[in-house]
Amino acid sequence: MADGANEPDFWARLLAPRDPAYRALIDDELIQIQDAVHTTAYEIALAISPRRQELDGVPDRVRQNILAAPDVQLAVLHVLHQMQKATDHQAANAARLAGHTGMSYTKLGAAWGLTRQAARLKWPEAVPPRGRQSQETVEFAYADGSAVAHYDPETGAWWYIATGADDEYEESEPVFSTSTDATAAATAFLIAHSKPQ
């Protein structure tokens, strides 16, 4: 898919939504998510806890007792709160990107476990008004990079600026007929300039 962007039907294939968009998570995947949250929260909580120095050279059985300390649990709670804020921020980015590439509030709500109306309240700017293309700037983050799609009233076209995770920068010409096309092109740039796994 690296050079596929030059193929004539690349964007049409990329933007054609798959249905269903995802499958239900299985129990093992849900456990994997919970384990990842737990591990991340405790690692960061210990990094910011004054008890960090008490853990050096301590046997694992004693370490578990220190993890149960009330102040460590407050640090975990603080980290989980920050993780929730980060999750909400990432969800808003994903909703805006999905909405500006053709997904409805019904689909956004279903993905988040909300009704269509609740999704509209949660992300009011995610889906452009039906019947006319919104000319509002679309800002989003993806693959550790960020991008902004703008409408150029002089040309009547859309363009984008994007900075990838590798700090590569690109500013397109105003050649896209919709925000969906500009957003998709910016997303492809961010993917191409993401951090290696």
C-alpha cells in the first residue's frame, strides 16, 4: 500500500467502508486490554511515586506489599484518570476522522456503545452536516503524527498540512474536492511517516 496511492482507484477503495467495520472482541482480547491498562498504570504510578526508591533490590513478594500502599494506589488512580483523558482525546480524534470520511453518528455511536443522539452530543463536530460539505477546518492526530485539513475558498478545494511521527512535514496543494479526500490523503501521509514497530 506504500505506492498504492498513485493507483487510479486507490482513494475510492480506501474510503469505501467495510461492513462490518470490526468484529466483537473475544474474551482473550478483553483480558489483554485490561492487562495492558493495569501494567501501564502501575508502571507510570511507580515512576511518579516517592516509594520508587524503596523498590530497588526488594524481593517480589515485598514489592507486592508496597504496591498495595494507599499512596501508591492514589498514584495509580491519578494515572488512570490521565489515561481516561488520553483515551477520550484519542476517541474524539477517531470520531472526527471517521465522521469526516463518511461515517454517520449511528456508526460512531455503535462503536462507542452510544445511541446516535449521544454520539452527536459527545462529538458535535465529528460528522459534517448532511447535504452540504462543511468548510470547517478538520484537525486530527493519527499514528503519533498530526494533521489539519483546510478549505481554500479561492480555489474551492481542500488541502492539508501534516507532520508525521518521524517529524517529516508535508503541505499539499489545494487539490482535494472534499474534506474526506484531504483527510484520507493526510492519513496516508501519517501512516507512511509513523514510527517503526
